[in-house]
Amino acid sequence: MAKLSPAATVLKGISLVRGIAFGPIVRLDTQQLKGARAIESPSAEKAALERAIAQAIAELASLIERCEDEQARSILEFQVAFLEDETLTQPIFESIQRGQPAETAWQQGINREIADYQASEDPYFRDRADDLKDIRDRVLCKLFGCELPKPPLEGIVVCKQMLPAQFISHSWGEGGLVVQHASPTSHLTLLARARGVPVVAGIEVDAIGEAASAVLDGYEGLLILDPDPSTQAYYEEKRGHDRREAEQAKPLLLKPAVTRDGEPVRVMVNLSHQTELHWIDRRSIDGVGLVRTELLFGALGRVPSEEEQAKAYGEILCWSREKPVTIRLFDVGGDKSLGHASAESSTSFLGVRGVRLLLRHPTVLRTQLRALARVRHMGKLRVMVPMVTLPEEMRQCRKYWEEAISEVKVDGEDTEMPPLGMMVEVPLAALSIEAFDADFFSIGSNDLLQYLAAASRDEPELNHLLVPSPAALNVIARVVSAANSLNKPVSLCGDLGSEPSYVPLLLDCGLREFSVAPDAIGRVKQSIASYGRKK
């Protein structure tokens, strides 16, 4: 990070999307919609609201037609479906019939829904409240005959919140976003990440003073107002370095990863949603090292059925073809949830989560394993158990997995039993993996680092503790060495492996298989190509 001038105004937030942006501060007020309209009879008010809803649907439909991003399209389609839902609109029309103005009835009706979503203990539902605000404001604009505020193409936009459709509507150029209210799982974050727009959250917008220029550091979560020349130069060089690195990585993207000494390294990809398949070149990877199934079905807000799961897993296996796909069992609890499956779990990272929760809900576990058993003939399936602490947990999961295989008949009954592996993220397991009945191991560096440092990764002030210290690297090296002695595959699928500067350290630990974020494939391969064994 740059050495900042003592006179610089630096505001610290939480990095949601990495990157660097420059430009003037542009304030965007999404909270107040101004307009006036004459109040008419209940029938006229009802007709006015019906017109506004129809216009909002038409506007969203137009956006959907122009959308190239499947994820963005699905968000907009959800909003259209919500507006077309009579169970939502009927009580609002009844309020109008009782004499309320259209805008009052609409705001009160939608605000009740928003309040219900925001009161949920499930982070997914809390994040979806933004979609309802988007719908509310779009219809109000149609009633008042005004337009939603539009972000500029350049500059750093600051606002208390930005609604998903508002983000989708505009080209961002090289701008960035500071938003007071957003989360890593929000639609806004997913959309920004797909488009490469740096985002920092958690900065009090009202505390941001006037500035002729600013730097947004999406790596450290910083907003620097009126940077001095040296700070400006540092970040310009950093952004230039990032771009050069991306360009240099392009020729390596479709080639196998090999160190400078000619040693092959497997580079796989982490998947969070099926839509990512549309922009990953299958030739660039050695397989899928992690499918985060709790995110794959997050939009449902409930535990998916066996049929729904089998369809999604089959789609990924068919896409990957002969390359392996590692599907992790639902890892809910901590910072992730999946409807009622996690309703009883603690939100603490140290709580009832991962396999601990699955074994409390064997019906959920059996359903997922049956769905996986149904598609095992469609590709090179590997199944992975999250948050394993004790050998008994793996023994129980293997028993359930063998039962699912025996219960589910598939085409080609000579299909081999897919391997069952485990995440290595709990120190107790990392220090004793020889005791576990696992066919392969995958190091979850995100959790392993926070547990080793006793520092929660959702606490920005503790980020400096979540780095690969010599002690943490010793633990990783021990896991790799133990797995090699057992002649079992071992990989790393946490964020550590997606950071090119850490790749040499992990290679020094003996690691030769990585599973990384989709946008990190080329940069990680380049780091591997530059690596040579220490003499």
C-alpha cells in the first residue's frame, strides 16, 4: 500500500470488488424521489398505478433484451415476476379503493415487504430487500413522471445504496463505487465483480467531504480524497501494473500451467453460480476445484429439491466434460445461509456450520447426496465435505454417501464410486489429516487463516492478521506433506491461491494444485510460470 501523506483524508471501508479507480467524487442521491401529482378518484388512482407498473415492467423488459450478462438478466426477471405477482399488488389496490393515493398505497405496501426481508435472520433475504427498493422506486418514478438518478461514466460515485437495475442500466467506463450499504453477497456486488467495477462499502457517505479528485483503492477498501502527487502516482502505477499483468497473462490463459523449471501445476476454478460457465473458457482450466453449492441455490431462499440439485450439478458436469468437478456439500452458517437449512445455525464462524449443521439435518444431507449420486455418470464427479473437525464426521458422511450410491440407479452401473474428500480449514484437522478417511484434501485458506489467527474475516480492522504468516505457511506445508505421504491429492481453494503474489509462497509449501477465482486464472498461471525452485 502507498505511504499516505499525513494531510491526506483517508476513509476506510470494506473492499467488495478489487481494483483501482480515479476521478472526481460524484454524489448520487437514490433516496429521494421528487414529484407531484394530482390525487383523483380511487378508480383513477388504481388505473394510474396499473399504468406505472406496466411501464416499469416494459422498462425492465427492455433492459433484459439488452442484457448480455445472464446474472443481470436473472435479477431483472425476478423483478418483473415480482411486479406481476397479484398477491403483492392486490392489497395495495384495496388500500387505494379505501381512499389512499396511489403513491402512498404503493410505498406503504412495498415498504412492508422490504421490512419483512430486512428483519430476516438470513443474509440472503436481507440482501434481496434491495430488489424490492428497486421495484418501489421505479414504479414511483413512473407515477411522478421522473427518472431514477443515473451514474456517470467516469468518476467515483458515492451513495447510500445503489439498486441492482440502476447499476445494470449504465456503462461504467473506468469509474468506481463507494456505497454505504452493501454486502459481499448482494446482487450489486456480484454485478460489479462481473463488470470489473471497483466497489468499497461501509463508508459513511455523509462523512465524505468535498474533493476535486479522489482515489478508490478496492484492494485495501480505501477512499483517498485529494491525494497528493506521490499517492496519485503510486496508484496510477499500481493500476498500470495490474493492466500489464492482465495483458501478459493472456497468452498463458489457454496453456497448461508450468513452472520455470518445467514442473506442471494444475489450475482449477472456483464456481459460485452457473452463470459463470458462460464466460469461463473451459480450455483455460484443469477442472472445477470448488462448487459453492450454498451460493448456487442462494436465489431460492430455501433448500432445493433433489430434482433441482441434480439438474444444476448435471449442467456443470456436462460443461466440464472429461475434467474433474469438485462439488462441496452445503457450507451454511458463518457468513453463508440457505433458507431454513441454516435457521438453527449460529452466524458465528465458530458456530454450528458446514458438516456440523448437515449432520444435524440428515434429510438435507441425504437429499444432496442422492442428487449427486444421480449425476455421477455424467462426468468426473468429486464430492467434498466442508468444515470437518473430527474423523467421525467423515465416517458418517461416507456412510451416507455409500447409501445414496446404493439407492440411486444410473445409466452405466459400472460407474466408479466418486471420491469423497474434505475441506482442511479447521486447525485440529489440519494437524492430523492422517486420521481422516478422505480420498482427497482441499485447503480452505479463508477459514484456516482466520482460525489460526483468532481473527474473524468479517472484521475489517483485523485484515492485517489474515495474511500468510510463516506459521500459517508451516501449517499448509504440513498438510501438503502429509497428503503426499498418503498418496492422496491435495489442493488449495481459498482466496489465498487467487492472489498471484502469494502463489510462490504456496508453491514453496509443495502445493501443486490450485483452485482459483475465474478472473484470476491467467494471473495465477503467469505467477506459476515465473516460479523457479530455490537453489
